[in-house]
Amino acid sequence: MFERFTKDARAAVKMAVCEAQTLRSPELDPLHVLVALTRFPDGGAGRLLATLGVALDDLAAQAQEVRRRGGVTESDAAALGGLGIDIDAIVSRVEQEHGPGALAGGWRRAGGHIPFSDSGKRVLERTLREVIMLRGNAIGGEHILLALAAVPGPAADVLAGQGLSPEAIRNALRAAS
């Protein structure tokens, strides 16, 4: 499958590995991939996000905040707040006891291979399906972005918070073709 990746898509996956290594994550997950896509403003995903009016820095910051919260998105935090649970207070307390980023999942020793998480694998599989549905051949960063929006989880929630549904991204891709 990786032979179908464009240069920018390969660079984004390599950057996602670097993100996971930096955070000492045990697995490469969709949030790593989402943040990696924001590092390439001239890549397919970066250009598409700019067309859709999404600031890459804002998107990366939101993804990193979700990771800091242990995967709890803004919508999750709002729902918990409705039940009287202050997720920010909980995160602050955990970080006081265990250090900054304690919920971010950095428990792997430095070095070595970082496997894709199950959700990361689902994103890659969905990427290929989306390219086929769009009658494309090459897999670009924009297709990875579409798959991130389509596979339920924290990365999809971050994108939805920016108004980026799979349909909106798919329509933008079709318009750009």
C-alpha cells in the first residue's frame, strides 16, 4: 500500500513516527498523523485545509490538547461538564501528581520500532478505500486527512470541531479535481 503514497503522504507518515517518538508513545495513533499533516502546509492536506479556512497551527494545538487530556476532546469535556465533571481540573490534578503530559501516553522507552495502533491501522485502511471511492490511484495527504475525519475517534472529533466532516473534505477534494 505504501507504494501508492505520494511524496507528501510518505513525509507525513514519517513525521507522525517522529511525533510518536518525541512523545515516547507506545503506538502511532491518528492524533500523531493529524499533527504530522499540519507540519506540511504545501502538502495535499495542508493546501486542502487552507482552502477550507482551517489554520494548521490551531488544528495542531487542538490535537495536542486532546492528547494532553488523554484523548478527551472538547465535545467530551463539554458533555462531562454537563454532568458536573471538570476534566481540566482532573488533568491539572493528575499533572500535579505525575508531571506535565502524564495522560498523554508517553510510557515507551526511547528507541525501537513504533507500531501503528489499531485505530491508526483503521485510518490507513480507510485511506485506501477513500482513494478507490474517489477513483484515484495515488494516496496523498489529503486522502489521509479524509480518512482521519471518517474513522471515529479523537482525531475525527478534532476535525469535526473545525467543521470538517468527511463529506465536507470529500466535496472539497472533488471540487479540487
